[in-house]
Amino acid sequence: MEQRGELVSFRPDIKVVDCTIRDGGLVNNFEFEDDFVKNLYTANVASGVDYMEFGYKASKEIFDVKEFGKWKFCDEDDIRAVVGDNNTDMKIAVMADVGRTDYKKDILPKKDSVIDMIRIATYVNTIPAAIEMINYCADMGYETTINIMAISAAAEDELDIALNLLSKSKVNVIYLVDSYGSLFPEQIRRYADKYLKIGEKTGKLVGIHAHNNQQLAFANTIEACAIGVSYLDATMGGMGRGAGNCYMELLLGFLRNPKYNINPVLRFLQNRIVPLKKSGVVWGCDVQYMLTGQRNQHPRAAIEFTNQKREDYIDFYHSLFG
Amino acid sequence: MEQRGELVSFRPDIKVVDCTIRDGGLVNNFEFEDDFVKNLYTANVASGVDYMEFGYKASKEIFDVKEFGKWKFCDEDDIRAVVGDNNTDMKIAVMADVGRTDYKKDILPKKDSVIDMIRIATYVNTIPAAIEMINYCADMGYETTINIMAISAAAEDELDIALNLLSKSKVNVIYLVDSYGSLFPEQIRRYADKYLKIGEKTGKLVGIHAHNNQQLAFANTIEACAIGVSYLDATMGGMGRGAGNCYMELLLGFLRNPKYNINPVLRFLQNRIVPLKKSGVVWGCDVQYMLTGQRNQHPRAAIEFTNQKREDYIDFYHSLFG
């Protein structure tokens, strides 16, 4: 695999995607203070972040709006209350889960929306439904990404077929997603190479969304970047489900493009992330997440262990083999 | 650079070195409870760790024994109080800093000591003194390593000369040390390749000692390992100066050699590391360490920032440019 770009130069094709509200919302039930989201928007714009993901476009038929913060649903008016008409260089993204979005009802024509990109999250077994959503959203005028989750637990031949089908869809970016935080850099490079080869043939770009169970989210992100992956997901202070994600402050410290500025990120960490952590919102790598990552399992057991404030790692470890 | 070994197999040349007391001692002034060290020794033996580093052989002329815990000095009797005659497969190591060890007085002939390996720590500019120590210790019957610190801040031509001189010494293992936690995986691979090429010509093995300022200690360790580095340093819970080191629990979760067993490590974390952290001993990656890592600086300013419980990252960041 060939390296693209040198450490001291920069590749203009790289896009940084902030997922703090969307993946972080999985930690606090999307209950962010309005000021938090406004401060984050301002910080992202000032730091040169390319896309900010606001949350999910979840179905109000499936999920009760009273049980979640508003970023689970990302109503147009709620986004506009933060960004106005978003007269900035930063684009707005939302995520839509296959099977849990009323996309024909809830996704407006692009001309009526301040959203620029719909990120469609799927498992390998729901690719046909995902492609239907991709093409629908593309026809409505949106940029689209496909985020294929839990690939470390999928059969590789099925993944190959999925990638082949996606390469013929209208999707712009195919995301390599390490949902369980179980992949090592050498595996990430191999997957990234596979995605890039398929993407290059059909004009698709490739992105990466990493989890930090084994403290590899940043390493895996920059290793994928080094061989050509261009959409890089990160969150402030690594906020995200379970062990969290690639830290924005690490990523911007690595990238050499002078458009990126770490100062607004540091200010946001100081003013918003430190108090959020002090208020008792918990994320970040810890032994239980490392163990589910090593076992290539969904982090839900580790999240439960964390919520119960347990520290009996041995018992937890053996429960993962049950 | 060619990969050595596959992810699902294992290389028998790999040695895991526990540095919890030595590098962790820099966090708590080497004031470990006796039981902590005994529990650690037992855990390391049971988990298949190859070497346990007890601490420094520091000069009692330079350092006042009343101001430090005993593992700053590693008297033979103190080690024997923990290990007896060490009738195990695990070897015992200590570190000796060039210029801060009375090695001709304090290092006994191997036949009178339970220590197996002397690890000599040096900067590039004290290589001749380091070589004198290496050859002295080798002649006394010890295995030796040379740990060249702060290479990210050294001139590369001087490093090349240093490696060339060391390759002609009696040293067994040349260590790649990322003292500031500033090196990215692609740089680690390049350095490792350089060290390995020099080492191969003259029968020296190569080791890696990583710091976690940018959450890359584990990633850098396994990436170096993948291309042939065989001595891998780690600590329990990552305990070590500032941002700490490569986590033992991550490393043993990665290695496939069935001699390694993660259970005793988890038990040690549960019984000793969790309470140690709760008692107020602080280490681990945080914004201030990330910033000194990104700036390729010694972590001392970040350690001071941590000790003062400061959270004004912006002011700290700008102070690093002063």
C-alpha cells in the first residue's frame, strides 16, 4: 500500500467531520444544553472543521420524542436555531439509520433544508435498503455517505458484495467503521486499501469512523488517512459511545493544512467538555471497553458495567466468553 | 518495510518488559507499598511477562535516600526481599542513567546479584559514557540494553553515529525510546527500520519504549513489533511519567503467544491500580500532555500543569511557544 502525502505537507482532499453531538448523544441521550451545541458550532467553524454532524434523523413513530433530547430527531427548525442559514464554509450533516428513519417523510428536499449531507448507517445485511435510502437522498439533492457498521463481525465475502453494490449507487463517500474498536492498524490498512480500490474505480471517496476501545481510534484514523482515506471523523475530547472516538484535538494537531486551527477546540474543551465530564457524563477507554474490543464484541456489556460503577474486571472478562 | 509474523500467529523472539515500578516510580517518587511490588511480581510471573524492571540504580551521592522510595536505588537486598532467588522464568531488570549511577560501586558482579539485565539510559550526547557502562556491565556478566532517550529532539546524523558506535559495543538490545510521546506510527516505523538494519548487521536486538501523550503508545509499540522490534515495554494501566506508557493489558490482549495470560494482569488492575488511582496518584493522557507531545517537548510543563490542577488549556498551549 502506497502512502499518499507526506507528514509535513497536506492533502487538500481531507475533510474533518465532527460527530460530537451524534456519537456523543449516545452517551447522554442527546440531552445537550442549547448553548453547548451553539458553542460547538462556533468552535467547529472557527477551527476549520469541514462537516458538523448534528445527530440522528430518527423516526418519531419508532422513538418517543419525550424520551430523548432533540438531536435524536434533528428537526429542521432545531438545526436552524443554531446555524441560521449556515453562511459558513462548514457543511451540516445528520445520520439516518436504515430501518429507523421515516426518510420519505422527514427528509426535506435539499432546497428547503440547511442540511448538506445525509450519512446513512447500515449493517451489511441491510445494504439493499441502504442503497434505496442513498439514492432517494441523492435525488433530493444531498451529499450522502454510507457507514457500514460492525464490519469486524461481518463475513468478508458479504462485505465485498456490499461494497460492490454500493459502488454502483449514488453514494459519495463509503465509510470504514470500526464499531467495536477491535481493529488493529494493520487490519485498518487492509480494509482501507480494499475500500479505496473499489472507490477509485467508481469515483467514491472513503471515510473512517474509529472507536477507542483499544486506544487505537486516533492511530487507526491517521493510518487510514496516510494511504488515502479522506473523510476523517472525530469528536471533542473523544466524546462518543462507550470508549468514545478519535479525539478532535489529536487529529487537528496531526493535520498540517493551515486551514485547521486547534485554538477554538482547546477553548471548547476548557469551557464545555471539562464541565460536562465533571457533571458525571462518562465516556472514554477503560479496561471493560478494551476487553469487549479485544473480544470483537458490541460494547453494550461494557457500557452496562460502567453504568453500574463495577470494577471487577476478572468477572466481567469471563462473562464475555459466556 | 516488510512485516514479520502474522496477526494470528506469534514470534517467539518477542519479550515483554514490565516497567511499572521504574517508569511509574517517576509518578509517585518510587513510594510503592511493599505489597504492591510483591503483587506485581507475582502477577508478572503468572502472566508470562519476560522481564520486570524494578527501578533505578541511582547514585546515593547525587540523590538523598531519604527523599525517595527505595526503588530509586534498587539495593540488592530490597529486590531479594520481593523475589528471593527469583526461581522463575521471568528475568529481573534495573535501569541506570548515564552520569547518575555509581555503577562501579553499586553494580555487583552478576554471580552475586539476582538482577539479570541492566538497562542503560542515555541521551545522544553521552553515548561514549553509555558505552563505557554497557561494556562494564556486560563484562560483569549482565545482559544490557541501551535506551537512547529523546530521539525526536536529536539531530538525525548524530543519532546515526550513536547507533553505529553502539552496534560495536557489547550491548544486547538497542531501544527506540519516544520520550516525549511525539512520534507518529509512520515515524516509528522509519526509526524502527533504521535500528533494525543496524542491529541485524551486528547481532543486536531492538526494543521500543513508548509514551502515551498522543494516545499512540500501544499503536506505536505494535507497529514497531510488526516490522521486527522484539523487546516491548509496557506498564500496568499505563502507569508512567506524565501521559504514561503502553498499557500492559492492551499489549497482552494483542500478542498471540499462549505463554501470555491476561488474567493476572486484570486481577492486578482491579486490586492495585484502581485503588492507587483512587488514592490520588495521577497519570495518563490528557490535553496538556497531548500538547507537549505535539510540540515535541519534554512533558515537565504538562506535569506541573497537572500538579496544579489547572484546566486553562489555551494559556498552557501558548506558553509552549514562549
